[in-house]
Amino acid sequence: MKRKKLFSLFLLVLLTITLTACGGEPAAEDGDTAEPEIKDLILSTTTSTQDSGLLDELIPIFEEETGYLVKTIAVGTGKALEMASLGEADVLLVHAPDAEKEVEAAGDVINRQLVMHNDFVLVGPAEDPQGLRGLTTAQEAFTALFENETGFVTRGDDSGTDKMEKGIWADLGLEPEGAWYIDAGSGMADTLKIASEKGAYTLTDRGTYLALKDTLDLDILFEGDEILLNIYHVMQVNPEKFANINAEGGQAFVKFMVAKETQDIIGEFGVDRFGSPLFFPDAK
């Protein structure tokens, strides 16, 4: 009996020594998520994802699931892409496909994935002095604004919205200038506020307008032209090109944005308030 007790004690000591030699920690159970080595993650994104409230919905879920701490820098898409080219962000969520392709071709970003879309709309005073409601194409609407020198507020910040607006003027061979063409040099929320205060027109993404509609004296006056489609992609900044990039965090965010669960949330976001979503999920 004494020998059995001594043998059991020997086995206990041997097991303790073995666990200590292996690190003394029990193996992680299935489903446990390891803490990331680098927690801070810099997300550079367009103001529309912030002003619409979408990121307020998604980022806490991402942080809870992954352990990353997201620092969101909401700027125009042009500035966001510039940050990527300087290695000043880890991951991007933007909406200027042509400009994105240029940065991708330069090797500044990788893993570019389609996330969602909504559309751009022209908004202005309810009385619609230029009669945009009766027009059928965006070109007609912009031409009417130009020819009548109707008050128009441009973002002027090289954002995706600004690129869309400037592209339409350029396609029409028009160069808007003068007192009627007001340069906000700001994000979408501030641009909408200025247009509302001045009784002017402006181009906006639908999501930001709907999110702020109750604070504005602006109506949607033109919509539906296919050229006004507003497409969002997510992408990592290339860690092989820039030092100190949180590559694992960037990859995790891209994966999160195109995951079915996230896409379902995007598809429902805004439905309870507006009767339809502010964005439509596109990831396959």
C-alpha cells in the first residue's frame, strides 16, 4: 500500500515537471481566439462609411471577435489612397474604383475585395428651381445646373464623391466656376449642411444623406442613372512594400468585411429607420 502511494506521488511530480518544461499552460480549447501580437489597426476610409453610422455598427463586432483595436481615419478616398501609398494605414475601405486600381497596380495595396454598393444622388431645395425631377440622365441634370449657374456645393476634397462629380463635368466638357460653384473642401456631412443652409444643390452618396436627412432641408431631386453607382472595396496596405504594417490585422479586417455574417449586417443596416438598407452587400 505504501509503495502504491509513493508511486502515485512520483507520477504526480513527473507530470508537474513535464507540464513546466512544456510551458506549464494548458492547450487552447477549440474555438479560443489567440490575442493578436499587434493590437492597433489603422483603418483609412471615406467619410461616408463613418457619417452613415455603418462603422459604428461593424467595428465593435470586429474588435470583439478578433481582439484588434481599430483607429479609424475618415477622410476623402483620395487622401485614404494617398495614406496607403505612404504606408500610413494598415487597411482601407474606399469607393473610387478607377483610383483604387492605380494604387493596386503600383503595388501599394493587395487583397482588394468587393464589399458593397449604394448610389449617388443629387439633392437640393424641395422647390427644385431647375426642375431636375423631370430629367432622365445625370448629364442632363448637371448640364442644367451649369447653364443656369444654380448654386452647387462641391466637396472639393478629392473624395470618391468628389471624383464622381468632377468626372461628370469632365465628360460633359464643362468647367464649373464662379460664385455659384461653392467649394466646401470638406466631408459629406459638412457639405450637405452647407447646401442645406444655402438652398443649393449637391451630389451625395445616398447612405450619408439618409442618415442625416432629418437635420437637412434637402430633398432627393435626381437619382437612378447607372453612372451614379457607388462601389466600395476593402484592401490591405502591402506589408512587403512598407515597414511596420499590421499585415495580420489588415488581412483579418478584409476577411471580416466579406464574411457572410458581416454582409448580412450590411444588408440590414438602415432598414429599421428608412425602410431600405443604406448599402447593399456585394461580396460573393
